[in-house]
Amino acid sequence: MSDLPPKPDHELDWPELAAAIFAAKGIHEGLWRIAVKLRFAGLTTNWGELDGSIITSPTGMVGFEGIALFKAEEPGAMVFCAGEATDSTVVAAKSSKKAAPRKRTRQVPAKT
């Protein structure tokens, strides 16, 4: 028995996740920035002993709370075009061997 976690049955990259979110929310046009909602906490934790003394150290915890969409006015980091993602194609997970062809949603880079 391995101590490694099992391989996931499905994985989504950011463009696939954007397409799935747009489809689930009925969004068919526009530029959208995807953000991750996180919750942070600070605490003090005992990390064991060193030379007979207990080691206490400030510690941080991060919890994943969800995903948020923000309407974007222009291309940029984590901005995706809903119009490229919401046609009738199926968003297929990477692990699916017989998935229908999919249209890739691409991140819209900022103009330099």
C-alpha cells in the first residue's frame, strides 16, 4: 500500500475551469477575470523539541473558500473570453480518453 495520494480521475487547467464556470453560470460573452477566494488564519504552534526545549513558532493556515468572477474591461492576467468558451462543445477533462472535441478557452494576455 502506497502512502502517496491517489491520482485524480479528472483535472482541469485554468482555461477548462473558465469554460466550465461560464457554462454553469450561463455566461456567453465578455472578458472575465477569475480569482480564488482564500481565508487566512494565524496561530502559534508547538513544532516539537530541540535540546529539551519546546519549539513554538507563529504559523499560518490558508483555506480555499471558492472561485470568484470579475468583469474585466481589458485583457490581462487570469482574464478569459467567455465567447470562446460557451459554444456547444463539451469541456472534457484531461483524463477522459473518449471525450468529445473541445474548444479551448484561452487566457487573454494584456497588451504591452
